[in-house]
Amino acid sequence: MSNPRPAKKKVLEKELLDYKRVGFEAYGVKICFETNDQGVFREIKRSLPGLFPGNFKDAGFCLCESVYRVRKNPRNLFELIVDGKLDSVSPETLTLNRFLLTLIRLRVAERAVGRVFLHAGAVAWKGKGIIIPAGSFRGKTTLVGALVKKGALYFSDEFAVLDKNGRLHPFPKDLSIRSGGNQRETPVRDLGGRAGKRAVPVGFVLLTEYKKGGSGNLRQITPGAGLLEVLSHTIPIRYNPEFTLEVLNKTLNRAIIAKSFRGEAEVFSERLLNFFEKHLI
Amino acid sequence: MKSSETPVARKNGLVVQEVADEVLVYDLDTNKAHCLNETAAMVWRNCDGTRTVSDISKVVEGKLGGKVNEDLIWLALDQLGEKDLLEEKRELSFSGRSRREVIRKIGLATAVAIPLVASLTTPTSVLAAASCACTAGNPAPCAATTCPSTTNCNLAGQCAP
């Protein structure tokens, strides 16, 4: 009886000849993408540079850390395959493409060389960084937007990027503003704000989430307790724990760490900046 | 465990960061992080296999400047053992008293902070930790998240109603 596997492999190899490919590098991580669908290729290729503002370069399709593939199968379903393993199947490409771009961004965030990515909003005020770690749908973008409108420099509404010395670097993607179930990518200039261009030391780490009627009182916590809480939002903690903890320690040791349940962003951002100035500047 | 025994802090498979007076310990085997407050950290640092519980209480007393009862050291060892931060995990005895009773007694007898070890398991999935993204009709990535919905992927590709 013949072994079907080599035959299947040959079919796949033949199929792959028709794929379109692109490779890039961001933060020292090399990622490759391939697909047999022209529309998906165009969309992903167009979107990739915007995923990593200021840190994207084209690279060849070899020595990739991860390979992402979208295969349009004979039943017209789109299969997302990550490093040779089927991740998901979708009948449409709109959400599949978005999902793929999220996966790619997170992979780079996890494996970035010499950087630690926190899932956090980030701004700078008078030369010091303010980091707001929080999960999705917890109001990071709203609060960052309110701070930017008050004159803070925009660093990111998604990632706080820290270097080995614990300094905060800009990751100025467009703000993802949600409204009525939709998400709109909004350049910071549309809010009347400016993006930061240089790294700054971190002065303040704020652990907060929106709560209707929240008092907005800020309660300081110890660096150790703060570090423990920040770990929940630290992308590479499992991938590279030693370097990650060293960087977080350097960052948090020099910063004020506070917790709060906040009410409306407009009011809270004013209170936050006053607190920041009183304690740090 | 008796007062004459000499507890040993675990060293292997841990990443340790001194964070001001506290210590952050990351367990590479379980991906759990533990924050030891000043008192717990001091007890843990002195579990060197040569010091007895009585010796440790004297060291802590000298450094923290308050009267330290041996029960306080037991309380710290109890938590450290429970979190797998000691080489040997043993049943500790508070002489028939509950942990709560011991804490109350220590609290009245000393100005030194009660030893505390707070813990957290780091998120398994980067995607779950940092995104609510999914592909429409496939809510599987939502299951392990804290997104607005853990069972629905909406038409915008978000784990939300």
C-alpha cells in the first residue's frame, strides 16, 4: 500500500509555486507572508508597513521567524495557517485580514529584540512618560485621546515599547477609536495632537479602567505590587521572562505607580495631569 | 517543621528581581509570578539552610527594628512553601491555631508588617492577553479572553456582542 503523505506534500509544493510572497523585518523580528489569493495579498502588503510605524523594512522571503499563509481552498474558504499549522478558517477576508494583522503585530511584540512591549496606552507629559496598561475594551484609547487633547505627546494607544534601560519609545500608530460597534483609525493630528519622536523615561504607571461614576481617586501602590499587575499586560513575559522582568524593574523603580477606577476620560485626564505634576514635575 | 529546622529557599527555575524592598519571583516552571513584601522577602532571603527559624526571627528583628515573634516567621514560611518557593514543602503547624488566629496574634504583638506573598499566573496566550480580535463566525479565540464576549465574534472581527 502506498503512503499518501509524499503525494500530498508534492501537491502542496506544486500549489505553493503559485503563491505570492512578502517578507519584512520589524524590531529585529523577521516575518513572512504568502497567499494564493490576489486580493488578500494586495490588502496585507498594503497594511503591513502601518503595523509598525517607523520600524518596518522590506526583507526577503527566507530565514523567517514565522510564516503566515492564507490559502483559498477549492471550496472558496480562506484558511489561515501559522507556521504550518491551521489556525482558523473563514468564508470572508475582511475580518480574516484584520485578525491576521493582529497576530503578526503580536508576534513581533512578543519577540522584539531588545524591546519589551506592554499592552498599554502611552503618552508623554513634560518629558516624562505615562503608561496606562490595560486589556482591550478598557478605555485606553479614550483616555489617551483625552490626554492628547490636553497637550500630552502621543506615543501609542496600544503598546508601550520599552528599551533595555526602561525608556519609553513612541509607537505612534493611528488611534483605534470605537464608536457604535465600529472602529475607525484616526491620525493623532485629527485630535489636534502631536506624536512623540524621542524616547523618554517613564514617570508614571497608571492602572485604571473605566467605571461609571468611578471616583477617579488615585491610590499609590508599591513597585512590587505594580510590577505584578503590569505582568498581565506584558506581551513577552513567557517568551523572554528574564530580560522582560529586568526591563520592567528598571521602568517601575523610577516611576510612581497608581491605581484608579475612573469616570469620564475628559475629567479624569485633568486630574491625572495635576497629580502627575504635583508628584513628579 | 520544628524551630530547630533550617529551611532552604528554592533557587532553581526562578527569575528573581529585587524591587525596592520587595522581591518579585518568576517561576519558569509554572509561569507564575510572586511578589514578596519586605517581611516575606527578608525571611526568604535568610532561608539559607544554616539558619534556624529562631535565627531568622532574630535577623528580621534586627533589620526591621521591631519585636518579631517566631509565629511571624512560620507564617512567612507557610506562604513560601505553598507557593513552591522553598526546597522542601512541609506541613507547618501553628500549634492547633488557624492561620487567621496567628495573623491576629502577630498583628497585636508586632509593628512589623505581616508577611505577604501575592501571586499571579501570566497569560497563556499573547492573543488572549492583548487582543479581542477574531474572525467572524469563529469565536474560538475569544474563549480565553476578558473581552466583552467570550462566545461571540461579531461582524467587525471583535470578541464582542
